[in-house]
Amino acid sequence: MANPKEILVLTTSSTEGLVVKKHLKPVSAHVVAGTNLFSDFLGGLTDVFGGRSSSYQKQLASLYNDAIERIKLQTHEIGGNCVIGLTIDMDEISGKGKSMFMITAIGTAVVIENDEKSNQSILINEKLENVGVERINLLRQRKEVIENMKNDTLEFNDETWSFITTNQVHEIFAYILSSHINVIAASHTIQETHNSTFKKKFIGYIDNLEESKKINLIYDQIESQNNIQVMLFLANVIKELYLFDFERNKKLLQHPDFIKQKIGVLVATFDKAFYNKKDIEDLIQLKDFIAASFNQRGELTTKKQLLSSKEKEVWNCECGSKSIDIGDYCVSCNNNLFGFKQNELKPIDAVNFIAQKIELINEFVV
């Protein structure tokens, strides 16, 4: 199974309709999160309706989902594609004006037959015979968010971020970027962007989407984007969430826009969450492709040396500057002979990095 998020997690020990080929071993996840007195106070007084606190419910749901995701990752790492007998133990400990939520999730990792037809009823969201009012209200709010986006009146406050993240409102992905382009462009370095409040919220929003959806959204946007700061921002999201994809990276490297090819070189050094034998083959192809694709963009020539009849090799930049020493950068555009600036990752560096990664993976995979 290629995607950890597709791993089935069952609370029952039996798997009716599924054939267990192999029991692997128990897997567990432990999640701890603290809340301060102020948030507890608000949760206890201003957020209680009908004896329930939605703030507490959201925190508990978040911890529960985090534990499930960790269980899936562990199962995927040892070669399983299903977890059976899942149990969740949740506790709250408080003292000295502070409280802490603790969740322990335990299950058994197994390998089931990969029969799409037999799993279809489990994996597909079917129409429901009955629908609750909460689901209807969520759909109504989702439509309101999308309508506000179309009218350019959507306000990105904490409530909006929480809703679009929890409910995977992928339709507003491009609008989020266009609405915050000044925030992204104002950050002069990737590190400053990384530390921004916006990026933290955006990372959470992207991470909650389906795997294929987040990959397509981000790579499609890079391919169509003209703002270099936004492209670098999205590239850093790929790095942070381990969203490297061989086929999408290859499209970037083959893009007619040289700037997007440069982004492709950078992304080529990023990681997936897991690697297997097939990935080694893909990495070798990627390394060879980069090595063969980036040729000299300037023109090699010679010039006579001062006070000497001998000539030395120099190059003329595509921007018009001439007689630049080999190995130097153009003083006009700051590009080297291959069209890369001093602060940009060079193809040869990417090739060497990928070669090292292949060696490291080979030490572990069978």
C-alpha cells in the first residue's frame, strides 16, 4: 500500500469480508496535549451549550485523529495495510490550574488481501438513508464559505481557518494564496515565511486534505504560478509535509519555464514519508535526468589576457554581459554559466544529494 492514510483501522478483532494474510505485531500511539487555565476557563464558561463544550470536543477529536494517524504510519512502516482490534484510552489530568489530555491507542497491524471489490463498501462514501442536522449545518456553512470566496468577502479569522481545515474545504486553496500573497511576498527568506502565523495555519489546512488532493493542488499551483515567492513557499510546504512526488517533480523539471525547472531541482532533494525498492529505481532515474538536462546557457569563448598574447577561456551571459571568467557569476544578472544564481541549489548539488540518499535507503530496504 503506497499511502499510509489509506490503511484501514478497525475496532473489531474480526474482519468480516476481508482475508487476513498475516498478523504482524501490536502497534501503539501515545498523544499528550496540554491546555492552559485560560483556554479551560473559556471552554468551561463561554463555550458550553446543553452541557457540552465544543472547544473540548474539538481538542479531543484532534487528539483522537492524531493517534490514528500515528498508528497508520507505524503499520505502514512495517508493511501492514490494516489495523484490527483498535482500542482508545483517553484521560484528563489536571492540577495547579493546568490540565492535560492523554490518549493511548493500541491495535494489531495485519496484512489483508488487497481486494478492491471486497473493500469497496468500506472505502467509498455512500449516500445515507438518514442525515443528521449537524451534517446539514456543516454543508450549509461550507457553501457559505465558498460563496464568500466568490464574492471576495471571506474573512480569514481563527474560526474560518478551523472550519476549512477540519472540513477539508479544498475549493478555496488558490484563493487562500491570492489573499495572502502580500504576506508571502513580504517574507524575504523561506525561514521567515516558515515562522509566520499564516504558514502554520496553511500547513495545518493542507495536511488535513486527502493525500492525492494536497499533492495535485500544490504542484498544479506551482506549475501555473508566476510569483517566485509563492512558488518557493509552496515548495517549502512540500518539504515540510513530505509531499515529494516523482511524476509531478518530473513535470516541473521538464517545464518550459526555466524558473519552474529550478524549483524542480530544489524539490528533487525533498523527501517522501517512506521509501521502498521501487523508489530507489525512481531516484536513480531522477538523478540521471537532472544530470543530463541542465546544460550551459551561456556561450563559451576566449579573450586575450592583458599584457600577454595568450588567450583564456571565458563565457558570455545570455543577459548580454561578456567575457566572464569561468566559475564566476554575471555581475548584471548574478547567474552562472548554467543560469543559476548564487543562492539557488545547483543541479550538480542535487545530483550528489540524491546519490547519497540512494545509498542510505539501500542500507535499510530489502
